[in-house]
Amino acid sequence: MFYFLKNGANFLKRRQEDVLSAAFVIAFSVALSRILGLVRYRLLASYFGDNIQLLDSFIAASILPEAIFEVLIFGTIALAFIPVFSQYLSREKLEKAWRLSSTMITLGLFAFAVLAILILALANFIAPIIAPGLISKDPLALPLIARLLRIMILAQFFFVISIFLTGVLQSFQRFLVPALASVFYNIGIILSIIFLVPVFGIYAPAIGMILGALLHLVIQLPLALSLGFKFRPNLDIGNKDVRQTIALMWPRSIALGLIRISDMINIALASIATVGSIVAFNFAQVLQYVPAALFAASIAQAALPSLSIEFNAKRYEQFKKIFMQSLHQILFLILPAAAILAILRIPAVRLVFGAREFPWETTVLTGRVLIAFSIGIAAQATSLLLTRGFYAVKDSITPVKINVLTVVFNIALSLIFILILKLSIIYLAIAYSTANIINAILLLYLLDRKVSFNKTELFLPVFKMLVISLITAVFLYIPMKLLDQLVFDTTRTIGLLLLTGIATLVGLLVYIFLSWLLKVEQVFIFYNFAKRVILLPSKLVSPAPTSIDAQQPNP
């Protein structure tokens, strides 16, 4: 047993040396995290579904803290910090690397402190901006949202430190532990909902966000320390590499800030509509994020260090090869997932969120919003990789310009749909999907101008996968309708589960068969990779290096 545990610990410390293996590690952990995230939302629907306005208030309050996390911490660090930090690793200058990470953590904590003080002081003034319609219908929502805001913002303190550790570990090509950190974040929230709701009510999941953020930090710290991580607080903003990191960060911060402003506007517009519209829009958005987070973010996140290393080493053909492989792998997985969500939208919403207390009207509305979101899932997914491609070639300005353009377009379209044309919140999702498609097309066009991809190699597999996905959608719809009308009682969970499982299985078998028939390369790549995964348990009991070789990172 001790030998197994010892080698299991060594397995957690292993490098994931190629993009696909790293992506699998991330995807496995993200899958677990996303499942727990859906459990979290299911619990929220179960505990608070009979008071949908309370749930509307909680979701509205969470928008601003999540925006700060995205803008200040997560996206900018992942895309700006890793390329600069990786340069030190390739030159074996670890002391300078640790000084850079210490400076950036200190700057992050300082920025957080300023924002936290402002939010704590001004929460009562911020709440009506976030959810004007909700507060106009129920004035008691104002103090509730303000108190939730003050609790939720405290979680970001732990995230500032933790996400920088994520960047450090990923630069060393250790992806498993950072990916598992998100699992523990959701565990913290779930435990708080289960055990604290009877005492604290709707404030329990907000307290859980603080607990989850603390766990997110604690799970990563031991591995970071074993790699040699040292934190010495300093504000050495005169350091050229610190300035380079900030120079890469601020454009991305602006882009993410605009995206989050767009999200806040969408929530504000949804608050004007019928009660439960915020919940429907948010729950549909959560579901449509699952494929992108599971497949696209995992592959893009795993590809960034390799893309940065190849470009820094001036191995441009290898850079293009890794990028195209990653793009095709993302689309191979994302397109059938989008088809499944579009066709099986109501079963998916019912299975994930359909607690007894969750209103049927909100379930139907969530499903309709979900099909509108599914139109742009593939574009949203590829944009994650495209943005990282620009950051790997040290161009942080181009994606920002495109993001600004498409976010402004999204906001304008949303305002026209809701305030002028008085349309349903479904059109908020249509505006969002349209903006994502335009964003992906422009990013790909401009990145191609920089590195000049082989067009046949780039687009032929994509065309094949699009055609196969459309055919797959038909083979999802037919068994779903037949099973619903002739076989299963879908008013019961077991019938709904069987219908969803069988229809999904039929669709996936058709997708895999047609991919094999049309010789889509990714089906063979994933087949070979699956064989490696099957052998994975044997690695837990095989001898493994006990040192991490932090001084000798992979080229």
C-alpha cells in the first residue's frame, strides 16, 4: 500500500511532455471539476429552485467577483505570465524566475486589495447596476446582493496567489495538480451548500466560494515548493521582465474586462425580463461552457507552453504543426458535443438542473437559450487556442483589437434585441454566438497572415468534421424522438436518462464511423491515445523518479 501511495504521489508530480497527454490530464481533471460544478448548480436549484428570485440574486451577485477573477487573475496570468516565466526555465535561471513570480504575486495582491476595498465600501451602489430589473421588482434584493458581493470578493485573495502557482506549475509542464485544484474549489462550495444552508441560507454557497478558493491554493502549494518556488514580497516594477509581463497582461485585461462588461450587461438585461430569466440564461451558459472547458481549454492550455517554446526557439514549422494539430483536436471533440447539446437540450437541462423545485417554465426557457448558445460553441472553443497562438508569438495587441470589436458588436446587438425590439433572452445568446463566430474568423485570418498556414492542411479536416457533425445531429434527433414517443416515459428520471444515453451513443457511433470512413486523422490519433490511457493504471505501480528535476525543464 505504501509503495502504491508513493508511486501515486510521484505520478502527480510527473511531467506531461506532449500536448495531447497534457491535455488529457487537464481534460480528465476538468471533467471531474465540471461534473462537480454541475452538481453544485443542481444543489442550488434543489435548495433554492422554489424561490427563483433568491437564485437570481445569487447569480447576479457572483458576476462581479468572477469578472475580477477573470480580468485580474486567471486569463491574464495564463496568457502573459507563462510565456515570460518559461523563458527563464529554458535558460535555467530559476532564481530570476522565482523573483518574477514573487513580484507578480505582490502586484496582484496589491491590485486585489484596492478593488476589494472599493467593492466592500460601494456594494450598495453596485447592486442596482448589476441587476436593475431584479431590484425594481423586489427592493429587498438590493441588500441581499450587496451582502453576497462582500462575501464573494474575499475568495479572490486566495485566487491571486493560487493562479500564479498554476502558471508556475504549468510552465514546468505539471498539469495534473493545477487541474485538480478546480475540483477542490467545487468541493468547497458543495460542502458549504450541504452543511451550511440550514444555518446561513443563500449565503452558504458564497461562504463556500471562500473555502473553495482556499482549497484551490492549498492543493498546489506543496508541488510548487518542491519545484523550488520561493515567495519574497517585492514591487520590483522596474524589472524589464516584470514590465514585459505587464505589457502582455494589460491588453488581455482590457479584452477580458470588455467581455465581462458584456456578461454584466446581459445579466442586467435578463433581470428586466420575466422572473427566472437570469437563472435560465446563466444555467444555459454553464452548460455550453462545459465542452469548451473540457476539451478546448484543456488542449489550448496544454499547447501554450509548447507553442511558446517552439516560437522562442525559432522552430516555426513545428509551431504551426502543434497549432494545427491542437485546432483539429479541439474541433473533433467540440463539434459533436455542440450537436448533442443542441438536439438533446431539454433532456440535458432536466437531468442537470431539473430538481423537483426547479420550475418547468425555467427548464424550457433554459433549453431554448442553450440551442442558441450551441451555434457558437465551436467558434468560442477555437478562439481559446487562437488567442494563445497570438500570445505565444508575443502579440498581445491583435486579439485585444478583435475582442474589443466583437464585444462591442455583441453589446450593441443585445441592447437592440432586448431594449428596442423587445425580444426574448434567447436573442442574448444569439448575439453572443454571432459575436463568437466573427471573433474566431478574424483571429484565424490575422494569425494566418503572421505564420502562413497550409490552407489545405488547415481547412480540409475542418470541412470533413463539419459535415460529419451535421449528419450526426440527424442521428441524434431521430432516436430521441422515437424513444420519447414510443418507448420511454420521460416524465421519470430513469426514462430520461436512458433516452439521453441511447441517443448520445447512437450519435457518437455515427460520428466515429463517418470520421473513420472519411479518414479524419484525429479519430486515429485518439484511438492510439486511448490505448495509452488504458495502460495508465500500470504506471501507478511501476518505478518512477522520486525527484522532479526542477533544474532541468524539458526543452
